[in-house]
Amino acid sequence: MRVFEIRNAFGIDNLVLSERPQPSPGHGQVIVKVRAVSLNYRDILVVKGLYNPRLPLPRIPFSDGAGDVVAVGEGVKRVRMGDRVAGIFMQDWLAGEPTDARAKSALGGEIDGMLAEYTVLHEDGVVHIPEHLSYEEAATLPCAAVTAWHAVIESRLKAGANVLVLGTGGVSLFALQFARIAGARVIITSGSEEKLARAKKLGAADCINYRTVPDWHNRVLEVTDGVGVDLVVEVGGAGTLPQSINAVRRGGVISLIGVLTGTAGQINPLPIIMKGIQVKGIFVGSREMFEAMNRAISLHQLHPVIDRVFPFDETGEALRYMESAAHFGKICIRI
């Protein structure tokens, strides 16, 4: 069994391709022949040692993958041989609220991830994938799609609402797609006119280039008649949050997801108080959310946006490509 492991020092060039015996399933476990994985910004942080410097090594990286069930252990009832499945991000978060214990069951971080030919998961930690999706498309779902679903649909978004989406990465484009099927109007930002044009084709109503319009919150207010948006899907972090606060309406919601602009910075809490804004931290979601999302994806025949697919042996190059921020949508690796 070929696996990529993080060994000794962190860094993209220190990913090691190694061989291990093919695993065997225990009670309640299944073996998944992994067909594809997808990348998230978290994976770069993990590989570089910035996510958790005390992470035990070696560790198989990457949280998101999809494949076929090729063996089942005693007592398995949720899946059968030959089923197409994906692993859930936190293996122990099946429903309800997140807890410290559930957070410690995240693939590709606290426990081994999906970047291997075969992986052993508990039957409770997998979901069936929509029939119309390829393995690469299905591999984009566990982190980015579930996060976007949690941020948009679980926020009780109403038809006709105004939604601001920052950027055109995986989470942002899923948020655009989910907001559209919910009947919302989407405003999106990017520093690339080409990416904005592609977002327009996906259904974005208004596109703002933050390079030519650095005070983009004013444009958001302009296109919402001075009211602001109902929901902000905030992936930037400290560098963009002040403008997101200015762009959201009174009583609106900011789903805070990412730290792409870093964690350093000062946030004035007064506008949050005076406008009655709800700032909600989003850290992926439960299996229950994943399965609800899959039903919607199947109903609407939605297809994830994939920028590029790399072969297994070019994992390092795939990570470097993601770090360049040149991608539009998801980056995948075919195994």
C-alpha cells in the first residue's frame, strides 16, 4: 500500500512516499480503496507544521477522499462491499454540536488521513456519495462542501436573501452554489477579473474586484441599497473581517470560516454590538449535515467546480499549486 507520510520535518518537500501492507478491517470497520482526494488550505498548514506543531509523526495527511468499500469487518451494517463512499471530516461527529472529543477525530490531522491507496475507517465515519458524481467530485465534499453547507444552509438562509461570498476557492464556490439553490442573490469578490467572470457564469449576481475596489464593503452597500447583506461567508479572517462587518446588515450573520489573510489584527467589537451582528465560527460539520447536503446535491444534480487533477506521485506539486492561489475551485489528486 502506497501512502504519503509527513516525517521528521514539515514542508511540502518532506512528504514521503512509502509502502505499507494492505490493512485488514476490525469489528465495525471498513476498508476503502481510495480513488481520489482533494486539497484544502488546512492541508498546507498541516504539512508545514503550522496547524499543530505538536502533531505526532509520521502522519498520513489530507482529510478529504472518496472511493470504494472493498472489505467489511464483523458487525458492519451501514455499508456493503462495492459501495461508493467518502469519509467524514471528523470521524466522531455524527450529529449534534461539536465537542473537544469530536474535534480530535479529524482526518489528516489528529488521526491519519486519506492520502493512501487504502484506508481503514469505522462504518459510522463514511457516507454514500451521490451517484452522478465522479470520485474526484465526491472527494471535494467532506470539508469544503460541508463547511459551505453549514455556513449557508444551516444558517437558515431564506429565499431572496443577499449573500456575500469572499473569494473563489473551494468553500466559496460551494457557498455560491448552495446559496443559489436556496434562492439567494450572491455577491462575490476576487482579485481576478477572469475568476469573477467564471463566478458570474455560476450564478453570481454582482462581482467585485477587491484589487481595483479595495474598500469593497462600500460597493456591497451600494448594490444592496445601503442595507448590507444578510449573510457573509467570511474566509479571509483578520484581514477582511472589518470590511465584512461593515458590509453585513443590522441583525445579519457572518459565518467565519477561514484565516487566509492571517490571524494577526485588531477587530473593533463595537459595530458587532451596535448592529446586532451574529458572528458564527464554522468548523466543517457533522455526518448529519453531510448526508442532508448530499440529498440536495443529488436533487439538483449539482457538480463541484474542479480546477485541476494531479496524479498521486505529484502530490507535492499539487500543494504548491494550491499555495500559489491560482486555482478556481478545488484541486484533486487521482489515486
